[in-house]
Amino acid sequence: MAHTLHTNLPKSTTIFTSPSCTFVFIITLCIISLYTLHHHHNHQAPATPSTTAQHPPLISAFLNSGSNYTISNYLRHLTLHPHLAGTPPSSAVVDYVKTHFESFHLQTHVTDYSVLLSYHLHSSLTAHFSNTTAAVPLPLTEPGLDSDSEVVKPYHAYSPSGSAYGKAVYVYHGREEDYRALASAGVDVKGCVAVAKRGGGMSRNAVVAKAAEKGVLAVVMYTDNNGGGVERGTVLDGVGDPMTPGWAATGGDVERLGVEDSEVLKRFPTVASLPISAETAALILESLEGARVTHLWKDVDLVGKLDRVGPGPTFLNFTYQGENKMATIQNVFAVIRGSEEPDRFVVLGNHRDAWTYGAVDPNSGTAALIDIARRYSLMMRMGWSPQRTIFLCSWDAEEFGMIGSTEWVEQNLANLGSKAVAYINVDCAVQGPGFFAGTTPQLDDILVEVTKKVTDPDFSDSTLFEKWRTSSEVPMIQRLSDVFSDFAPFLHHAGVPSIDLYYGKDFPVYHTAFDSYDWMVKYGDPFFHRHVAVASVWGLLGLRLADDPIIPFNYLSYALQLQNHTDSLYKLLEGDDVSLHPITSTIQELEDAAKQVEDEIKKMREEESEGRVSVMKRRILNDRLMLAERGFLDSDGIKGRQWFKHLVYGPASESKLGFFPGVADAIYESKEGKKQQAMIQHEIWRVARAIQRAAAALKGQLN
């Protein structure tokens, strides 16, 4: 694949901001300016800051000031060079984001952390095919990248260094069920080098850990349909700096575990691994003999070629050498102080570091974040100030395991736990067509409302919501159980209500050298209209959560979702000697509390229209809405992964249940022959107590 990486837009491509939108924005600016002058003249007193709740034209001003040309320019500069976390080019991107925040006259600061990162030193892979006498070197990099390229060679961060020589064996996705299928076919994987296909809900770490458990010497992983690219990534288990589990890796005098400490070692795989391209994988897989593959293993790209899984007769000679070393990472923040509740925080975040150029992942989101800062700055010049404080956050080292965001959450856990309203995450703002979102359920309604106000970027005669609703093949709004972006520490550890947004289901250049500005212009979003739409939804959510007098949460949605989860769990457990009554009864408690809150909100809005609502009364209600999510946390966390505290949404080991992770793990262990009904029942009771805590927080009363 050609990869001219730093050119401007093709001449045939026009990037522009709609003149009509610009005209509307200017008119809106004039109207609000005249209103402000009139207000000041009549009352002869300093004007109080305007909020979007007080003046809806400010919302129009925000939407109309979106600029696809500006976002495209941000993205082009952000992706001029690869910027892996902890490297000198990464510092240049820090300066770029920081300089722009400052140019918008936003309060800006940078927070440093000293963390353990992992880098590539050397790797090689050769094959001894049955029809050749000499070893055949297999390519490990993308076509066209020479040894002097500034792009890092493909590797798995935190893989142990090591060499291995053994027969190649295909393990499909590397799940327990895949190894069972191999065993039933008489395939012994011990002492082999495994070839695994990414997917099946397995993280890289899970694939390597399972392979080590089965006696595999080393693992090579490939990804389909990535145009010759090789998918870099981390194989670290969990999130955050491995040397400071549970506390922040601030610079200077801070406790750090040793690299040989058991808490550190358990997060690293015990066998080495490398990513390879689908083309390299095909060379290996086509040469295998041995047992025949089942129909479920027929690879779309290798139909007619992949017929056997090995082991052998091909032998693989594998070598990887990496370096784990301390490095400085930097989070960049812009802060807009709230005028009425400065101690209540609405947090918008995106990570900045990339494996290569990062046009999609993550700098499509970074460009959108900078554009939101620009739009907010314009509103501030119009007299706007949010009711609550807004944080715009540019995270570092997400690709190594959400390290930048995790260290910040751990450093600020007490304040976030008591003061954070919500976290809104965008990682890859644009991967392709189609809008996707995940939330905690109390945020469903506000997300729908906001998407009704944003024009669909691909169909100008429709709102984003209308196309989203009609094109969804699965539930429109997903839940945030998986650990794949920076919402993880906020939701899973701190219990902060969260949203994750992106355009495009997936993209073929993920974590490859081809994730460039040119790819975005040619394929991802040629006119950058999708970027503008994501920035509009993201920024408008921030405005609503920061400015609505009553925080726009709906816990009736949460109770309904919990009941749906319980119904699914009931079907899964049918015939088992366990009771779901503890959960269903506490869901009813949460529903009753949610109905009570809805009545209070209705009454408060009536009183508000008559000017009879006290600030303190509204704040007390908002605190209950804000803190209810914290009730789902449990201090003991998920068994075996105690850092993850959320008992409704969090990562299960190998179950695909998607909710109640502790229950999911207990069911999985039971299905593995440990039939422990008492363990399942205990986890059900834990979930019930968590729901009960959330209901009590929403009521705001002591029992």
C-alpha cells in the first residue's frame, strides 16, 4: 500500500465552513452582544455570566461555529510525525495542544508522571518450511518502511524478551473453547509457537496468558483486512502504571514497587509475543498439516487455503528483545471555572499518544477536543461562563494501558469521587461512517436529546439521531464494560457516570503505519464533516452537563436496564440452584427512588418558574443525582481484579455477558467444572447490595 503521509488535501477535495452557518453565527453573536449591552444599561450593574441554560442562543452559537477546515488543519499538524508516548516527538505534540489551549485564553496546565513504559529493541521471525532447507525470514514490518523509518517497528509493549523454536500451530482466537477444539482433534500445543487471529473478544494479554497456560512457547498475532499493516499494541494486564498500582506515579519521592514484585509481575505475560501481518500469517498457515480445521475456523481471507492447524511441519524461530524503562508522560488540561458551582466538575477527555501517526487513533479526537476549546473560547467572549467547572483533558500513554488518565484519577480520587458530575470520552472521533456511543444508563436520554440537535454529517437533511436510530443493527446505545479507552478509570474505579463517542465501527489501519492524515482524507472523512459532528455532540453534552440547573440524569433508565440485564441473567442461569430475587428486589428500590426524584424535579421546575427555588435545595438534589453511580462500587472490587470496583459494568475474565462481571466470572468458573452455586449466589448478593447503595444515595436519606 502506498503511504504518502504528509501531503495537504488533494486538489479535488474542498474543505470549507458553510457561509450560511458563519452568517448565522455572526448574527447570533450580535444579538447576544446587544442583549448584554441592554441588560447592563438598564440595571447599571455588572452583568452576571450567561449560561447556555439561561440563553439558548448560546447553543446555536456553539453549533454554528464548528469548522471542518479548522479541524482538518489541527489534524494535519498533529500527525506530521509518529508520537509514541515517552519519546521526543510526543513532547512536540504536548506543546501543540498546550499552545492552542493557551491561545484561546483558557487556564492551562500540564501534569507529569514518571511511569514504566515498554519499547522495542529487536525482533525477528524465520520459518523452516518442509520444502526448503534454509530458514526463510518472514517480514515483520509494513511494506515500504525501511530500517531508518521514524515509525516504531511493530511490537507488543510489555512482552517479555525471549527466543523460541517450535512447530507452528494455529489456535484461532486463542480462547479456552479453541484449545478444547484442538484437544478434541488430538492436537498437542505444548512446545509450539502459536499463530492467533485477533478477535473473539480476547484482549492481547488474554491470548498470551491463555497460550502460556497451555504450554505454548511464544505467540504471533495477526489481524485481518488491515491492508498489509501490522497491529501494534500492549499485552499488559489491567490499566495504569504497573509500578504504582492504586496510587499516582507522580514525579519525585513516591512509592514504587520493584519490577520483581508479585503485584507487578502478575500484570506481565510469561511468554513472548509479536504482531504480524495477515500476509505473513498466511505464509505460515498455508504450510501447516496435521488436524483439519473445523467449519467455524474457516478464515474469510484464507478460505480454500487454510485447511489444517498443525502442529508443523513448519518450524518457527522467534526472537524478541524489548526494554522496559521509566519515562515521563504528560497530561495537558484546559479548565473553565464554573460561575455558580466551581467545585462540580464535568470532564471531557481524549488521549494524545499514538503508536504511529495516529490520524484516526487518537488524534481525530484530539483535533475535535481542540476545536471544542476554540468554540468554548468564542462563547466566553460572548459573556458565557458555565455553571459548573469544565475540564478539557489531553491524556498521555493510553496505548500502554490507559496510563495517563488512570494516574490522574488515582491522584484525584477523593475529589473526583465527591465532585465529578460526568466524564465524556472520545478516543477515535472518526473511523468511518456511522455513529456509535456507549453510556452509563442515566445518560441515555441526554445523549439522545443532543443528537437531535446536530445535523447528520452524511445526510444534511436529517439529524444525527434520525440516521443513528434507523441504521442501528444492535441496541443504539452500548454499555461500557470493556476496558478499551480512558473512560475505564473514571467509571470502573471512581464510579463517575461516563459516555464514549465515535464515528465508524472499525477501521483497517488500526495501530499500523498507515493510520495517517492521508488515509483520513481519502477514506475516513474526506470533508471532515464527521469530525465536526462528533465535536458538536461531545461539546454540547459538556455544555448541558455543566449548565443545566438540574443535572440531566434519568435513573429510571438505569433501573430498566438493570432489569433487562437480570432477565438475560435469568435465562442463562435457568435450571441452576440460585436465586435472583436479591437483585430484582433492590432494582425495585432503585426504581422507587428514581420515581421520587422525577417527582421532585417536576415540582422544582414548577417552583423555579415562579422564582421560588433556593440554590441549596437544587444543589442537594444534584448531589444525589451525581453520587448515585458511586453506590455501584464495592471496596473489594471484582475478584482477582480488585482495582475494578464497579459491580454492574466492568471487565469479566472470559465471559461475554457484558454486565455483572463478578457474577459472570462465577458462572464461567462453574461451567469449567467447579460447579460452585454458592459462589454465584454470593456474587448476586454483592450486586444486590451495590444496587441498594445506589438507591439509598439517590434517596439521599439515612435508613
